[in-house]
Amino acid sequence: MTSQHLVPVILLGVGGVGRALIQQILARRDYHVSQYGVRLEIVAVADRNGACVAPQGLSESELRTIVEHKAGGGYLADLSFGYYQHNVRDIVDLEAHANTIVVDVTATDNTFDALLLARERRAGIVLANKLPLTRPLEKSSPLWQYPRLRYETTVGSAVPVITTAQRLAASGERIERVQGSFSGTLGYIMTAIEEGMAFSKAVLRAKELGYTEPDPREDLSGRDVARKALILARTLGWKVEMADIRVQSLFPEEWATWPLEDFLAELPALDADFFSWRNVSQARHEALRYVAKLTPDQITVGLEFVPQTSPLGRLQGTDNLVEFYTEYYDPQPLALQGRGAGVEATASGVLSDIIQLALASSSA
Amino acid sequence: MTSQHLVPVILLGVGGVGRALIQQILARRDYHVSQYGVRLEIVAVADRNGACVAPQGLSESELRTIVEHKAGGGYLADLSFGYYQHNVRDIVDLEAHANTIVVDVTATDNTFDALLLARERRAGIVLANKLPLTRPLEKSSPLWQYPRLRYETTVGSAVPVITTAQRLAASGERIERVQGSFSGTLGYIMTAIEEGMAFSKAVLRAKELGYTEPDPREDLSGRDVARKALILARTLGWKVEMADIRVQSLFPEEWATWPLEDFLAELPALDADFFSWRNVSQARHEALRYVAKLTPDQITVGLEFVPQTSPLGRLQGTDNLVEFYTEYYDPQPLALQGRGAGVEATASGVLSDIIQLALASSSA
């Protein structure tokens, strides 16, 4: 490929990952042109109220303005260029064709119709957003069956968990079990507890460091890990629904509906349990981990005691670990490890997906 | 994709990996049809003297006959069906078109012209053979630049090292260093030495177990690891040649030309060195490993002392480990681990490459 292949990008979402992605696309544009002959042009950036749109591509200075403005908490509506007060489906309707790549880095359900429209237009789709893929299969199968979809960063950030699962599924070798620590947030909290910190304090510290969702119950309920397990299972070709996953929450069910301050204030009531589990586990040379475990028969997500000397037991901080036990990887698994959080690493994984989609459609 | 997509496969090489691949293709044909709508038909199987060819696909019983016959050490020339006494380029010339996938699981240089012809025909190419990719760039760049090439199993067997490197290169993030143990064979020998076995005995044991090449100097010279390092570096986009790699051989240079028996008989002369290195390393709580280390400035392959508690130090037996240190994976690397040997795992990785190539060309 010697000629330059122009690829329009529609970006849905301008949170931390979206802003990092814009910056990386700008910083690496020359590299992508010289190395792959691919020139990415961001033609639309959408937040929850509307979008900045420029069919020929937003300029570098416009994009930098967007990044700074959103980092300051502003809305795109307040900007003075190319703003349309449309929903995301309208933006896709306006701008997407077969050469376009629609990138969803939101954490909402509201992009679903826009993604289905992108599929109809034969546009490429890249998701860091887990929600479209965790709907009931009846709803989400048009996405699952779409060959021009990439979603590597929905599980394990940029660690290539999905790519690996896709390769194993493609070969058709028997998958016996997949297990691991899929949450950098819960990994951080478990490590802190192991080092003697109270559970409540570990949660607050994780929140301060920006590791948790704004409402940490999203993490502590296990829901986010369950979503990742569901996406991984479906990638392996298993026909499973969210309701099939046994999820252990780290707090009592009735706390789920409380105001956030009340929830945070009550957290120390759970400290004693975690202290005693920690003491039991250390006496047994084990470590307490929040583990996802997938077999063709059952998927569970919850607390486990694992040997301190096992890969899971040795895991520290926000690192993720995923172990695949298969027909040929048993007793020793195929294992992937690396940081499971951080907006820049995730943005970099999204960018890999974008470039590889662009290359796949230009080469075949 | 609901219709059935017929994909003709030309298989070059019927050693252990080739035979395992034929068996896997047969055993999983129904799965590949139902899951992906892809039906693989092996239209030619070549050994060093010629090929069995059937444009409509060799039958299951013919393929089983080939597998058994080759496992017994026979030549395809002795079979009574579809045999042509042609070189591999002629076979590709006869059978390859844009829908075909040419699979090279030989360990020879003789397939190169056939692969270039496959490229001209726009056929897919899957390599487990490292040699075509380790020629000088001037020669091999037509392959390197070919988008319908897959070669995941050339480094780390089916552990997705190449896929990961391709993703990192696509994103464009800065690669600081890649290091690891790329040889299941040398990993086994290092572990055995650590456990107190003499070097010479460990080599002979590895040879008995089928872990080494027929001539173990291929492994012990570091040449095979250097080839993997070269392929990995080029995958990262680095313009390097074999001569740029500093390779430490585990035996004196002048032994390279000896008859194999003389070489094996002389091996115990090296035992004392390895014993003393092992003792030094244990006293320092270190482990002796054969390590490949790649930076943008320098690539080295050789013996290293590493901390016993590091991932490389904990590595046991034939497992491979590859650690990527990048802009976003530092100080903790993105790490991949899993068995680096075994004909069935490698065949399964080759099969992933074949199916993914077939899907890429049918979907875009």
C-alpha cells in the first residue's frame, strides 16, 4: 500500500479515553501514514448533548480545543465550530459510510441504535463500551455477528484478551476453563487488604486515585467484572446471558439503592469480615482475590482464596491476569498479564483496533 | 455469513505439525462450517519430492492415508492417488488462486519461490516456517509487505506474540524493550541444569523427548532463537538484519562443523562451566536463562542471570515468556506466557491463522 488511505473516524464519547485517543491520533498521524498508508481524520466528536462535525475532518486546533474544553468539564455545545445538537444516531446517519470507523468510548446504553446504523452502512465499529455487547443476545447479536467489529479493550484494557480468545475459538480447540482477575480496581483493593489496609479505606483510596467508577458500587457489585466475563464467554462462542453468571457482590444487596454518601459512610461495617478473611488466607499461605471463572457449564465471579505462589496470588495492584486452559494448554495455561486500567493504555488499544480495521478493509 | 465459503488449502510440509494440522482440519470441519461458514478443503499436500493433488479436495480417507504413511517415514511418491512429481512452486502454480491459502509448515528455504508466486496470485499465506521471513529484507520484503500473510506460530508457537506485537506497532505507542525466553528447548535445558542435571545430560534428554531439532546444535547455537527475535523485531517495524543480532552460542564455534556423534560425545566437556554458573547463580538467588532482549538500538540473544523471583526466573520447563515494555506498560510489562513447543499446539495456532485469513477475505 503506497497510496494514502483516508479513514474518517466518528468518535462517540469524550471522557478520559476519548480525549487520550484524540491526542494519540494527532501525535501519531505521521507514523500511521508512513507505516501503514492510513490517515485518520476525525469527522465528528460527540458528547451526550450533540457533536462537533466537520466532513473533511476537524482541524488539529479544533481537536485540541475540544480536548481542553472537555477536560475542563465543558459541553461541546459551548464551542463555536461545527456544533450540531443531534443525537448520536443522527451523527452517524450524517457522516458514516463504508469507509468510516465509528468509535464508541462512552459507558452508556444510548449509542446502541447508532451502532446498528453504522453496521447497516457497513462502517467499521470499535467499542471500548461494554454495554452494547452485554445486552441479551436477541438484541446484541447483530453486533456480535458483524465482522467489522473490534472490541479488544472491553476486557483487560489493551492486554489482548479478546484477540487471544478469538484465535482459540477460530482454531476450534477445546476450551476447558478461563480464569483470572479482570478488574484493576478490585485488584488494587485486594492487594491493599493483603497489606493490612481496611476494606473501607482501600475503597476510598481507590476512589481518590480514580481507579473506581464515580459510584464505586459499579465495581464492588461485581457487575463490571461480570460484563467482562460475559463478553469473553460470547467471544468464545458460548451462548450465554448475564443472568447465567453467578456474581458475588462485596456489599449487602440492600445498600445498592442508598445515596452514595450513606453507602460510603457505612463501608467500615464490612471491614471486620475482610480482616478475618485476610487473616485466614494468610495463615493458609493463600491470597484473597476477586476472580472470574468461566467454564462451558458455569460462569462465576466472586471472592476466592488462591495459593500465594500461584500467578493469581502473586498478582499485585491494578494488573490484570487471564489464564486460558485448553486442549493444548493444560496443566500450564496460556496466560496474559498487564495493567487493566489507565485511559492512555486503553486509548492505545482502541487505536490498534482502528488501524487494524482500516488495514483489513483496504487489503482484502 | 450464512452460506458456506469453500477455502482450498495447499499444505507444504507433512512433518509433525503438518500431520497434526491435517487431523485438526478434519476433526473440526463441521465446527468451522457451523461456526464460521468456512469449509477448508486440502487440495494439495507436498513433501520434499512432490505432492498429492486433488483440485476438488483430497478425501478424508486419502488424508488419513497420507498422515499414517508420513508418520511411518514414507514418501508421498509411494502413494497411489493424485501424486505429482513437481516442486512446490509448480504445485502452487497449478492450484493457487485468490481464494486459496498456502500453508508452509516446512523448515526449509525451498518454499520461497512458491510463496512469492502465491503472493502474485493474491492467495493467503500462513507460515510456521521461519526461514522465508529471516532472509535479508531486500529478499523477504515482498512477504513482509503482503497483507494476506499470517505467521503467528513462528515465535512462541500458538502464544499470540506476533499478534500482540502487531497491535502495539499499529497503535504506534513507543516500544522500549521486549524480552523473554523464546525457546521451549533451551527453557527445558536451563530448568534441568537448575535442578542439578549436567548440561550434556540435559541436552541428550531434551533430544530423546523430541524437544530439540534432529541436530541439537540448531537450538544450542542460539540461531533458532535469533530467528525468532528477528521476526519479532521486524514485526515491530524495525529494519534489522540477522547480522545485527548478537548471538551467544552454548558451544565453541569450531564444533559447528563436526559430525553429530563427535559433537554429542564432546558435550560433557562443557558440564563444568554450566555447573559453576549454576552454583554462582543459586548463591545470588538468581537463575540461569537463555534470554532474547530487543531494544530499538540492539538485539541480543544469550545466557543471562535473572532474579529467581522474576517472571523469567520462575519460568519452568518448555514454557515461553515474552514481556513487552512500552510507553504504557512500564514498569510492569505486558506479558504473555505458555508452552512454546508441541506439534498440536503449533498446528492449532496455524489453524487459527488459516480461519482468520479466510474470514478477513470473505468479510471485507
